[in-house]
Amino acid sequence: MRILYYDIDTLRPDHLGCYGYHRNTSPNIDRVAREGTVFTNFYVTDAPCLPSRAALFLGRFGIHTGVVGHGGSAAAPYIVGRDRGFRLQAPWHTWPMAMRGCGFYPVSVSPFAERHSAWWFYHGWREMYNRGKGGGERADEVVPYALDWLDRHGEEDNWFLHVNVWDPHTPYRTPEEYGNPFEGEPIPGWLSDEVIERHYHSFGPHGAREPWGYGSDREFPRQPSEIRNLQDFRRWIDGYDVGIRYADDHLGQILEKLEQKGVLDDTAVVISSDHGENQGELNIYGDHHVADHITSRVPLVIRWPGKEAGRTDEGLHYNLDLGPTFMDLLGGKCPARWDGRSFAPALDGEECGRDALVVSQCAWSCQRSVRFGQWIVIRTYHTGMKDFPPVMVFDLDEDPHETRNLAEERPDIAHEGLAILEKWQADMMATSTSRVDPLWTVMAEGGPFHTRDRVASYCERLRETGREAHAEKLESLNGGYLVGRPS
């Protein structure tokens, strides 16, 4: 038995063919999907990159680990305290360490740990390969390490190979000579010039007026400095989709190598991501600032030897459920402190999803959201300098791009979601060793890391660009605090 985990940063599922996308971005992922199971409602507990992978590899919600942001206290796990032994004991084992307990040899090819100073990530891997560019690598700089390792060890048994590529993440860096396989093809149809114009005259870092963030007018060959109309958006979304296709091409190289080694049929292939990517939703372009459906939902495709092909599972699952699922499939034991639960029966067509999910964002804004039924209810504590109300409600069946907030029309749904959130928070704190909710630590330290201490400069930009009313609104919110405003 061998396992390949292909981890594509910043990948939203609805830009893949196996999830219904109209562009051919993912022929190799689609091939794996036809041979396995596609999970349509797989969500990260905590977004974006650092909190997401902390939950996945530590096996616990951010409210339990303390990792919910990208800076400040919320960027590092809580210390274990007096119960820590000479080494971390089994109750605190990471997913790679648990894989070792199943007899697997875990190897990672990823710059993640260095990019975020997440040194805990090294726990459990037997080999680590880091190109050293902190996430600035293209797939052609990462995948050769994996191919070399497979040349040397691919025919051996019981390895777990994690390969992490970043190509869909901004800046869209696919080599110009690769071209644009989507030139002239239709773009996503939900966005219009009218919506873009409204976004352009609104506000918020990484909105249409400043998709690179305020104070920066950078321009890359595949990315405009502003999104003023559908022509600009076409160039922008082509850059994102080309990055996906480039990452997919390199997955194809790995699959080909496994085939050459004669081990592909005996290799489980798992494809997923750390978070999605808003591409106009909530006036966020090319980034991941919220705890909404777009940022929090990620693809999950699993092809497991011996399991039936061509399945689709619509159950609600967390990313931190993946480790327990592996333990279930491999006959291993979950560390006692993990929060996840196995969805292995879904690979045999059984329904085993959760009734509701609670997802979090504390790096760019402070939000918690509840996903249940056809709904997502988003509770905003700090706007991250964006134009968000305290509560948003979206019907994802009718409005998957979150264009119409139904909070006033459907107070019943808002109250149901907030009740689920309140109970979840109470349950999490009852099982917390720190007794501190890290969301409130972020708020007390000045708000989300990426917008902290930047209100004055952003309001200056708003005034310089004719958006005085928005500057006044942002200042009236004390920089975006909707609750927990510091004195």
C-alpha cells in the first residue's frame, strides 16, 4: 500500500472539471476522480493557510490548538504544559506521526513550515524537502523533488508522500511561454460589469479597486492592477485557471512516474487544498479573507485501491476528519486529543456526514460561520476593513456566489445558525485545555494580523480615490470592530 497526497494551495473546487467547471483545468485530477470518490462538501475548519494546515495535521480545531491566524499569539500552538514529556506523547501526535504508527514512512515536499515558521509541522515526517522559496515556488520547482524520491523509493511499500504545490496562489506565476489554454473561452457567468462597477466603488483590501491590497499597484503579466470591467476580470481569472492547469500537469507527471514504476494501481491518491479562493465573491478578488463558503470549501478527491470508482459524496465533512479516516482505512489508532471523526464509510457509499459545520477565519477578518442544510450563516466580529454587516445569510442552492444577504428576510435561519454556533463554542471551550478562545485573543491584540494597525493608511487611500464616505464608515467602526471593540 502506498499513498500520495497532492496538496494544491488555494484551490476552489468549482474550478475543476470533476466539480462541473466548464474549462478543462484539471484533466489529471478528473481522471483520479473518475476512479475514486469526489467529496462535494469538504470544508477546512480554520482558514487560511496556517490555521488550515494546523487543524489538518494537528487533528484539532483552531479553538483547541490556538492557531487561528497568521501572526501574533494566534500563529503558534498552545504549549502542552506540564503534561509534555521528553517527547510529545501519543495523545498529541500529528497526522504524520500517526501514519508512522500504522507502519508508513511519511515524506513531505513542501515549503509550508518555513513560510509560516510552523516548526511543529516537522513532527512525524521521516524526510522533508523544501525548495526554500517560502511558497514562491512553481510546480516545476517542487515536483522534481517528488519525482526524484519516487525514482529512488517508489517501488518500496508503505510510504506516504505529501507533495505541496502553490501555483494557483497569487501572484499567478505560470511561465509566460506556457501560454493561455483558456484564451477566448467563457469566464464564470455570475459576474457582470455592473457587479464589478459596484465593487470598484466600494472598499476593502483585495477588492476590485485594489486586488493586490491597498498601497500597491503591482502588475504581473497574468494579473491587472485593478479590476474595472469584465475584460480585466477575464485576464485575472485566466491567470488563476492557468495556475490550476499547471499544477494539474505536474500531478500528471507524478501519476506517470507511478505508472512507470508499476505501482499506480496499488497507490491511494488523495487531492485536496488548504482553502478556496474568492474570485469576486463578497468583493474579494484572488484572496481568502473570510469564513464563507468560497474560502472554506475545498476539493477532496480520493482514489483508494479496492474501493468502487465513480462515487460522489455530498455529506458535510471537515478537513481534520481526514486523519481519522486514514486511521480507519489503515487499521490504526487515532490520537486521543484529535477532534475529527472518520468518514471512511463514504468510500463505500454510506452516508456519514455531519449535521452542521462551524468554520473560522481570523487572519484577514474575524468571522465564524455555520454551514447546514442549504445555508451558510456568517457571524462577523471584525470586518478586516471590509463592508460587512454583523450577520450574513446565504442560500447556497440558489446563490452559491453569495450575492444576496438574506439575514433580514430569513431571521429564522440566522437565529438557527447562531444557536448552533453558540453551542459549538460552549462545547469547544468545555474541552479546551487553555480555557481561552483564540478569536478573542486576536481581537485583543488589535484585530486580524493582515489588517492590524493599517486603518489610518487605508482611510487615506480611500479619500485619495474619491471614497470619503467609506473612510468615514470605516473610522466609525473603529477600523472594523463590530463587537469586542477595545477601549
